Amino acid sequence: MKLQKGQRIPLELDTSSVIEVSLTAEPSGGGAPVHGFVCAGVDEAGKISDRRFLVYHSQPSSPGGEVALSGGRLTLKLDSLPDTVNKLVIAIGVDPPGTVSQFASLRAEIIQNGAPWGQIELAGGEFSRERAVSIAEIYRKNGWRIAVIASGFFGGITELLTLFGCQDPPPSVAIPSPGARNDSQSNGAQDSGGTAASENASGTADRSGSAGTGANSSSGAGQNEGTPGGGRAQSGSSSSGTRGGDRVDLERRIGESSPDMRPLARPVADAVAFGSMEGLTAKVALVIDACAAMRPLYEDGTVRSIVNKTVPLALGFDDDGVLDMWYFASKFRKMPPVNAGNYTNMTPHQLKQLSDDIGSGAHIPRVMKDVIQEYKASAVPAFVLFFLRGGILRSGAIQKLLVESSSMPIFWQFIGLGSEGFGVLNALDTIRGRKCDNANFFTVANFGSVPDGELFRRMLSTFPVWLSDAKANGIIR
């Protein structure tokens, strides 16, 4: 079975037994650059919190052998992994001056008991100056599942691991080869044969500061948090959208819209570039829960912060810089168009100002139907940010609406405020009958504690994958 880019399916194997992943990088006519593979264990928060589960040539096995790497042969004992490891990220890293484009193809074959189960094949020509590619992720979600990520990273393996929260990541995962020497080593650009020192020298800045041009400034393509680092989603810039302008122009446009927007301009521009979505035209919608359980979040300013941080996305994507906005409870209220001039007036300080009009329940399908009606015939994609508390009811109706809207130019990014009671949203990947995977979900325990850059990357992590899939299925142009 050949797995396609963007595909997410159950790993239908005996996860209590050993699973092998055969990883190969086929060189093109010019020979292969210095490279190596890595498998990173990531926790539920999306971080590499236990370095013992970062497996590459210098650390070829996790403590109990749950993950082991020998050359291009990766062996996995998934059910033996501790609960703290929620996902395995499988990637390839190339030392400079090499790039992934020097490979004819990248392949990952999943095997059990000698029998092939699935194969991923990526053409090296899909990438340009990227020095790393996240090939696939194997993750927990009602059992174990596999996702074909296929995102490239201009900043190389160091930047990928840093964005996953790895402290002091290895500068290289390449397997040392006698006599192999990178050009950057010979001219003194590197300090230890890795990629870290060369990044600033090549104009690819680290994400921790404002110095340098950034991995996505001169190229007009960047990173995707779905596979963090320099993730090139290979989708957004070629999908619907004709706005033009690169990351620098996007940052300037957002910053000039309002003085209060300036601190958010760079992290928004970075997140857009991470998904290669510069130039994309899309409608941006914000749907916010106004049920009784949300009262503390209205009173402590969390909801106001959500609105304030969503407006810059509309400024970046929407052709008229307008955010469409709904509050919902038992009923819903569609707000007037929100823009940089009026957004501070769109959030009530007290929930009662809304509940007197729309009740205090949480009827999600009702507001979803109105959103669908708004965008079902849209000429451009609609990106819907849907913030809500737990205690979800009417799961069947929600699933039906997701199936119905899967043939429409609508992508749903659900964000749970809290950590429990989200029911059907925790099982989005299992909903059958959809033309394409049109929804994603993550939770935020404390909205105010999430750094802006991380928040925007998480918001946009799956949107570029959907853009590619929706285009392939004729849903968007």
C-alpha cells in the first residue's frame, strides 16, 4: 500500500510486536550529500521532553530498546513506549552545503514479520534548499496511527528539533563518513561538522532572536508546525490565493495596521511562512464558545486575548483584512465584520452581555450550520478557528456536518480551552465518508501561557496540508 502525502490512517499492525521502518535516500546522478535519519519521541504537549527518546546515529536506541536505529533501519516497539511519548517524528537531516533536492527520492517502508505493510515515497525534486524533511509521524489517537508529513526544513535538523522544544539539539544527525568533508567545514563556517553554526552564516537565522533574515525571508517559503522547524508544507503558496508578497511584506502589512498589532506581526508572518502560505488569500473566521462554563475566561480577559490574536491572521490572509466572527451558546450571534479599527470593541467583559441574548448552553451544530452557509460557495478557502470548552454534546450531528462540509472550501481548526471532555474532537481522524480531512484539534490548558509563535504555528499546522489535499480533490483552485 502506497501512502500519500497528507494521509493519516490507523497503523493496522500488531503494535505489541516489533515494527520495522526501512529508510532510504536514493541519490541522484550527482551523488548523495552527507545525511542521516532521526526518530524523535514527542510528548502530548508537542515537546521532546525526554532526550533519551531522541534516536539517531550517536544515540542509536532509547533506554529499553523501544526505538532503535541502525543505519536506515528503524525498529519500533510501540506498545512498550512510556505514556509520556505520544508521537514519533521520523525525519532525515542533511549537512550543509547539501540539500534534500540532491536526492532522487526518499523512501520509508513499514514492515512487520518480513511483510511490507505500507510505503512512503517522496521525490527529492519536491524540495529546493531544504536541509531536512519530516517524512512521517506515528502517533497515539485511539490506538496508533501514521501520518505522511512530507515537510521540508530550510533550517535543517537543528531547527526542527528546537521547535519541538529540544534543549541543545545535536548540530547534525548525519552518519560520519571517512573522508567526507562539507565545504562549509573547509571554509571555517562550522565549528563541529554540524549545521548549527552554518545557519547564521547562510542567512538562515535561528528562531530565538530577531537577528538574521530567518529561514523564510529570502525564499518566500518556510515552515510548518505540523512538522516544526523550517517546515515547508509544499502546498499553500500553490493553492488558492493571488495576494502576492513575501514574509517581510506580510509582517510590514500587519504591523502597520495598528500599533497594538506590531508585537504580533512577526510571529504571525513566521507561522504563515512556516506553512509556505505567503500570498494565500483566504477568509478567516473566529467562532467562540459563550456557554456558562466560559464565564471565567471572559472575566479574566482570555476571550479578549483570543480575539486580539486572531485579527492579525485575517490581516494576513483576507483580501479585505476582515475577520468574520460568531459567538455561540444555545443560539449564536454573528458579529459585524471585525477589523484592525474595531476589534477592541468586539469582546464583552461580562458573559451576561451575551447570555441574555443567546442563552448559556453549547449547541455546536447550530453555529456550524451558519458557518457552512456562509462559506459553502466561497471562491477562496475559509479557515475557521473554533474555540470551545469541553462537555461536548451532539457528537453525531457534529460528525455529519464535518462530512457534509468536507466537499466545501472550509477547514475547521478546533481549539479546546482546557484538557478534558472534548469527545468527538479527539477522534477526528476516524470520521469516515469525508472527501478530505477537513479538521484538526488541539487543546490549550492556559491560553495566556502559550508563546505567540508557538500558538500561531499550532493554529496553522494542518491548514497547509488541507490546502494541498483540497486542491487535489478539486475543492479549491
